[in-house]
Amino acid sequence: MERLDHFMARAAAAYYAKGEGIGRDFTTAPEMSQAFGECLGLWAAVTWQSMGAPARIILAELGPGRGTLMADALRAIDQMMPAFAQALELHLVETSPALRAAQADKLPGRVTAWHADAVSLPDGPAILIANEFFDALPIRQFIRREVWRERFVADGSFVEQPSNHDEPAPEGSIREISEPALATAAGLGQRLTQQGGALLILDYGPAESGFGDTLQALHGNAPCDPLATPGEADITAHVDFAALARASGAAAHSPLPMGLFLQRLGLIARSAMLAQAAPAQAGAILAAAQRLVAPEGMGRLFKAMVLAHPDLSTPAGFEA
Ligand code: SAH
């Protein structure tokens, strides 16, 4: 018998260590459209300017996957804002050796260092991006019976154990808590508040905290039982944005539906340009852009939230 978060940590570590899942089991925004990383690169550049264009800045990505987002971001930054390209020092937070190798291939000569944890990032003002990172961090699940109980895993099934979790809720409610996600938000929030900068989180989950079982697993782009094949499927849960904002103690902007955020950054216009330049792929390019912004695609379930130094002006895309 194992606590759910311990099970999930083991499953995720084994799964990402292989580094083959992205594209096969699940598709992420940067893998769908180069415009996604380009827009985020320009968002980082504008954020750097609004910080007063410091001569040295840490640019960090949490869970960079195949390195696609950052490669697209740097290409846009190099072209549009070379002064930011000069100032930035790139750091990647990644535990998987296979994905670190893929990132090194995609970003030759650009990465200053890899880190196992955001805690070891060097000091200084920083701009951080996390796309589909927090959803991969392990959760605990509590379920309301007569009293609250905690869900453990034994032989591929849930078993309930006594718990001292305590909050009012109707019978059957499930509360999910990701302690590593809250600890990461707290550590980064403190750092941003003291040293300046911003963290952009893009992930899926509701804007307000709620009850519910959101644990899910994907294999071959199809849902599967999250407890059945640990290490073989991508296992994730909804991100509790409100809880991350509270834990960070930093200034929180939104969360906003991701589709709205990307539209405000010009993703559709950029995609139209790309489509015009490559008529043979135009249909696919525009379809990917639509999927990213459409409410029935990834535009509404996914959210964008920024945690930042309190003096930072409203980040691009978050204007009321
Ligand atoms: N951002 C990428 C990949 C998302 S998959 C994209 O959008 O395509 C999740 C990423 O987070 C992978 O790179 C995975 O190896 C990394 N990851 C998962 N758990 C982690 C942890 N505890 N510490 C550091 N990286 C982790």
C-alpha cells in the first residue's frame, strides 16, 4: 500500500525518464504550433523591458519537455529583441535525463545549466515559464465519508485510510492537494518578491479551487486507468491555480482562459503569417492555432496565470 502522491511520483519519474511520451501519449501546445513558443518568447521580452531591462536576467523554464517551446521562443527573441537575447541566461529545470538530452539537442550552446529543482536556480531577477509542468506534480487525495479519509493505492486500486484532513464538505467530496506544487509556488513566490521577476504558468484546471477527482492518465493519446500501468502512461491532475497563488505570497495576475491570453499575444495573426508563407501546410497551421484558442479546444480549460513581484506592471495579455 502506498500513498497516492508517492505512487504518482514514482509513476511520473519512471514515465518521464524514458522521455518518449510527448507526441505519442499526449500533445502539448508547443508541439502543435511554433507560434505558441514564439508568442511566449516575445511575452518574456516585453516583461524584461517592463522590469527596466536589467543587464542580466535569468530566463528559466520548468519541465521543458523536448525543448520546443524554448527553441521557438529564442528564435523570436533573437530576431525581435536582440538586447534581451544578450541579457538572458537560460536555465532549465528538468529531472529526466532523456529529456535533458533532447533539450540540449534543440538548444545548442544556449543552456547555462540544468537543475533538478527550482530551488537551485541562481539568484537574481528572473522570468520563468512553466507549460504543463504543475499538472505532472504528485497529488494527495482526501475523500469525505463520515469523516475525511485519504486515498492510498494497493494492487492497482484505491484503499481509504484514516486522515486528519479537516474542512467542511458534502459526503463524497474529493479534495486534491499537490504538496510539491505548493512548495514550488511558495519558493518561487518568495524569490520573485525579493529579487524581482515573474513566473508564467500555463496549465489546465479551474480558475477557482473546487472538489473533485481529476487524476487522469493518457497512453497513445487515449485515456487509461491512472493506477493500472504506472510508468507507462502520462499521469496528471488539474492544477489548483488559486491555491498556487495563495501559497506563493506574490502578486497574482488572473488566471485567464489560455485562449484569450494567446489571442491577446497575437497568436492568430502570427499563425496567419506562417500559413501564408507555407501554403501547403496552411490548413494544419490554422487548425492548430484554432485548437489552442477555441473554448472547446484548449482555450478555456487551460489557464494562464502570472505570479510576480508586486511592483511589476500588469503583464502583457493580462490587461483587464
Ligand atoms: N513543457 C513541455 C513538457 C510537458 S511534460 C511541453 O509543453 O511540451 C512535463 C515536463 O515536466 C517534462 O519535461 C517532465 O520531465 C518534467 N517534470 C515532471 N516532473 C518533474 C519534476 N518533479 N521536476 C522537474 N521536472 C519534472
